[in-house]
Amino acid sequence: MVQVLLNLTQQLFLIPAFLHFWTGDILAAWLAIYAAGSLVVVADAGLQLRAVNRFLAFKSCVDCDGRTASFYAGMLRIYVCVAVVLGVLLIGTAQLWPPSVVLGFAATATFDSALLVMTVGMLVTVPANLALGLYRVRGQYGRSVWQQNAALMLGQIAQVVAIAVFGSLLSVAVAFVSAQILFAFFLFVFDTPRLFPFLRGARGRWGPPRSWRWNLGQLGLALPFAAGSFTELALVNLPVLLVSSLVTDRLAVAQWGLTRVIASMVRGLCQQVSMPLAAELGHDYAMGDKERLRRLYAHGSVFITVIASLIVGGLLPFWPDFFALWTHGSVPYDAPLAITLLLGSAAVAPSLLALVFAYHSNRGDLLARTKGLQLVIFLALSFVLIPKLGPLGAAVAIVASDLAIQFGLLALMIMSQTLQHPLRHGAFVIFTAAAIVLSGWGIGIAVAAVVPGSGLAHFLIECMVWLILVGLLASPLLSKGLRDHLMGLIPS
């Protein structure tokens, strides 16, 4: 939750500070740079998820630590080679095709250098994914998240200082990336060897030599997972670049970048909640505990759906007021765009646990087929709809591909392989999501109509009233007996 709040600070609450020093055009440039840096994470190429599945498999072996250390060392060498090769290619490509020209920011000072610093810097941190995967499998997920939180907080403080002192895109990009590189350095050099001493055992840090055939084999086995992770990152970050390239109005680019932030936050929160659940599901799957697997999946799916639906039900009525305060009225509010993205976030929530569970149960072929198809559909719809509808076209492309493939194909297949009553469970989560979203939205509309005034005070009061009313409606859930009864109704 702390990590979610820090992500909200980065993508929501730092925006007013940026707008205090920058114009809307420069903010649009920063949003494009931030999206490009986030998209660089695809350089992982599925290697982390390949490693997670191998680490889980090693837990049932006699020499668990030894095999883990050997595999870790071999994968680390692959990570370093991938980062170096892609870094050289990225720098060379930027020299041939300046990003400012491609993305429509040729008039923005230091855009090229800022984007290059952001992308190459984030590429340097990609090998840390290997250690983070080991932390997740060995029950140290919370420890790694707290370290990431410290890096996020340090980076945000540095960004505020950079924009106040220097005011350039380059200085803010350097501030953001420096904290991430510092976190990766601390993780590799200090924390991981101390927490897992077997990694620095007799085999040495780099382990025994591995053949090129083995290295290429690991990349090949990781590619199906890369298809899934790339599509997820593309749905969050690629639309910013597509809208920037296909829409001439720079204000529309800023409008899209700001509106999609909240939908991405809902999606990110659901995925964050899914991570520890998916690790448990992966353990049960590997051990063959089908009864516990079914029960945990069914309860976890409904839990994530409730979280997403409750947040969306509260955002829909109050997001226009917040948007106006957030941007100081400098960026117009687009109601169809916001409603489409928010409703899409609630609709796709039940499928996110299925997606993350597929990563942790070695279903690489299923991920490659479904997520690859989703990416093709998303890109096709984007190139058709964005020139005609602008940012709304990107929103429709995201939601349509999510509903058709991620929920309609991937999630239903995972549920059919995991649950005894997959169709009943799917209908149950859809009904639950619709009931919560419509109830929260309706209560919010009524509160906004009754509470007088405008401005920040009006916004805070109506949010407080909404929370009180929703809390009163949910208060019966304080009864353990009622909670147990409701959980017993969940089809599994």
C-alpha cells in the first residue's frame, strides 16, 4: 500500500509541482519520457518470470540452495549481456532517429538527452529483477518492496529539488533515474549477498561457465513470458507514445497522459495485490494442493475485484473535481475518456489474478498466444481509432483488447483449469463488480448534488461524506460470521 501511495505521488501529486514550473507542452514531454522509461522494463524479456518458476521448482530439490545459486549466477550473466547490448542499440538508434522528431517534441529543449538518460538509466536497473524474483520466492517480497519504496521517495524528493533549482527536463530525468540506480546497486552489492549467503559460496558470484547454447535456451524459454509482460507494459505506456505520434494537439497528449494515470494506478494496485497471492498460488500449484489452490484463487479473485470496483465507484463521481484542482484548469477534462478508462479498469480487474498466476505456474505457451493476440488487436485498433477519435480511440483500444482477450480468453481458460465451477465464478465476479461500481457511483452523484460549494474545501467534504456513507454500508462486514458466510458463497 505504501508503494501504491508513492506511485500515486509520482504520477498524481507531483503534477501540480511540475505545472508550477512548466507549461502544458513541457509536461506532455515529461509524460512521454516517463512512459518511455517505464516501457524499457520490457528489456527483462521474461527472464525474471523464467527465473521465478525455476526457483519455485528448486524448492522441492535436495540441494535447493546450490541449484538456486548456480542458476542465479548463470541468469545474472545473461542479464548483464542483454542490458549492455540493448544500451548500445538504444544510444545508436537515438543518434539516427532523434526521439524529439519522432514523438513531436522537436521544439522542447533537452528532450532527446532527457529521454536517453531515462531509458538507458532504467535499462541499467533491469538486472535487479533477478534478485527481486528470488526475494519473492524466498518469502522476502515485503523487504524488497520497502527498499523500492525508499528509492521512490528519494527519487521524488530529488525531482522536486531538480525542477525548483534547474527547471529542465534533463535534470528531472537524472533525479528520477539516479535513485533507481542507487537502489539496484544496494540490492546487488549489499543486501542480496547478506540475505542469501549461499549465492557467494563455493561457486563464486558468477558461477561455473555456461555455454552459449544454455544462455540462448534460457532466452528462448523466457520469450513466452516476455510476450505477456510486454503486452501489460505496452497497454500502460505505449498509448502515450502512440497518442504523441498520431495526435498533433500537444494539449490532447497531456490530457491523455494525465487521464490514463488514474486508470493505470487502479490496474497497478490490483497487480500489486495479486503478487503475494500469485506466489502462494504458484507454490500450491507446484505442490499439487488442488483444494487450497481453488479456495485461494476464488477468494483472491473476488478480493481484487472488490478493491478495484470500490476505487472506481468512488473515482467516477469525483474525478472531474479533482482533475480541475489537479491541473489548475490548464488541461480540459474529457468525461468520455475518463469514464471509458475507469470502467475498463474495473472490468479487467478479475482477470489480473489469472494473469499473474499464469506467470507463476509456468504457462508460458498460453501467455504467448493470448497476450500476443491481445497486443496485435490493441495495435490494430489504436492505428485505426486514434487518428479518428484522438485519446478516446486509445482508451477504446485498451478496454476492448482487455475484455476480448485478457478476460474473455486468458482468464476464463485459467479459471477453467483451476476452479470446479469457472462459469459460475466468472458470473459472480462480474455481478459483484457491477453492483459495487454502480452503488459507489450513484452515492457519489447524490453526495455531489447535496454538498454545496466549490474548490478544494468542497472536494474534500464530498469525499469525506462519501467515505462515511460507504463505511456505514460496509459496516456489517465487521462481523466475522457474516464474512465467513459471504466467503462460503463464492463459487470455486
